[in-house]
Amino acid sequence: MLALVIPCLNAGKRSEKFSNVLKLFMSGKFKISELIPQRDPIVMVDKIIHSDDNLTVTSFKIREDNIFCSQGFLQESGLIENIAQTAAARAGYIRKEKELETIVGYIGGIKNLRINALPEDDAEIVTTVKVTNTVFNVTIVKGEVRNKNGFVFAECEMKIFLNQ
Amino acid sequence: MKKEEIITKIDDFLIDEFELEEDQINPDALLKDDLDIGSLDFVDIAVIIEKEFGFKINAEEMANIRTLDDLYNYIFERVNK
């Protein structure tokens, strides 16, 4: 998985924060439920792999009983929710560092959505959100959902309102 | 920057991004009522202003912009400050 993630990252920024985040999750200090407001059965992120000033990467193992799965595949709505929750995990991580409560975010809009394929229900997906802009209380991100080999299942631009 | 340049950039953006017709674009058009530009769309306008004209706007300033001409004038004043 690291081989997939690392080419996306700026090597200069990567080292210190990457290891800090890894340490936190490897030690089990944070659970994903501490970073996002969603709860089962709608949780669509397992863990954060990386987070820095502009980029957050999560992974998620799709289980066949996932509520967004149908006929053996994660549906489009699940891919979009996964991108949104990756953005939520990013916001949660940043707030956690500041010792603040997680907050609810809302998808304000989706642009340039492209779904290339649907992942199977036993797949592990790796999702990146890159912050392209922040305007007022809206964060604009570019999201991509890939498999371990780098194949892009879905991508879009998303506006996310944070209810602060 | 001349006001004509600003008008051209903004009009092109509105037509392209919000699929407006050219005949809808006139300086007196109310952004919300005539052009159906909602609060979410203002985010896109703020982004294009930053990208094309090089400054960030804040929500309070945006609240005073009601017509297309208000928008042109606001950008013109900020750019030529």
C-alpha cells in the first residue's frame, strides 16, 4: 500500500507528519470513530494512512454486508460517501490535534464525477483527498478512490461544509 | 486591469460554469433571483476570483454583492486598489 501512496506525496513534507500519523494508528491511540461522526453501519473508512497540509489518504476494506453494496459491488453512492468520509477523517484528525470535538460536515456539491468501475465487495480501496481550496467555511477537495494497484475507481471534486 | 477584461472573464465563467445563456447576462441582473446563483455557487465565484484576479474575498463582502454590476465593480476596485 505504501508504494501506491508515496508517489502522490511531496517527499519534503512526507517524512515527519507521515510517521507521526502512522505511529498514532499503529499504537491504536486513535480509532476512526474518534475522527469522524459517522457510526456503523455507515462508516466507510477504516484508517488514515497519511495526512499532511493538503493531502489525506485512507483505506477501507469493503465487506459484503456493507449497506452501499449491491450484487457484489460497492455502488456509486458508496464511493462518494467514502470520499466524503475521507475528507471528514481529515477534518477530524486536524481537530484531534487541537483537542477539539469532531464536527459534522455536509456534502455541498459534487463536480466532475467520474466512475470508471465499481469495486468488488471484498476489495480494499485506498482513497485520497487533496484540498484544492478553502472558501468561507467550505473546503473544496479533489477525491480519488483506487485499488491497491492504483486503478482509479472513481474521482470527483467535492465541496464540503463543516458545521462549525 | 480594465473593467472590460473583468466583465469578459466573469461573463465567460458564468456562461461556462452555470450554463447561463448570453442574453441572461446583463449588468442589472440579480445574481440570486435572475441568474439563479445560490449560496453554494458563490463558492465557485470566490474560487474563480482568487484564481483569475489574485485575491481572496470574505463572506461579508460577498453579502453586499447583489447584481452582476456589483460583482464587476467589486472586482475592479479590489484589483486596481
